[in-house]
Amino acid sequence: MGKTRLAQAFLHAQQEARRHGVCWIELATVADPDALPGAIASALGVRPRAGEPLAGPAGAVAPLQMLVA
């Protein structure tokens, strides 16, 4: 259908509009919901915190002007 290509084209076009760029997080291969925070952290290049798996990624991008998709 081309949904992924459309999203990636949009992100590419937005790269310059965002001070810290864009980050594409591939979730198609994540079957286990518990693996989601790790996939997000990996795409952002940060480590998830034990007991607070989304705190690491959220803290890493909070001060940034970045589009995460």
C-alpha cells in the first residue's frame, strides 16, 4: 500500500525543519509489548531504565526538537 514509504518520505522532508532531526522507530518486528520500550530506546540510542523502561527514552528526547515516528 505504500504507507511506510509515505511516512518515511514525510520524515525525510521534515528533517531540516526539526533542529534535532527525525527518528524512525521500526515497530513492525516488535511482537512482544514488553519489548516496545527497548525498541524505542535502541532507535534513540539510549538505555531504558530498570523499572521505568520509558523514562530513559522520554528523558532523552524531552529537551530536543525532534520528530519521532
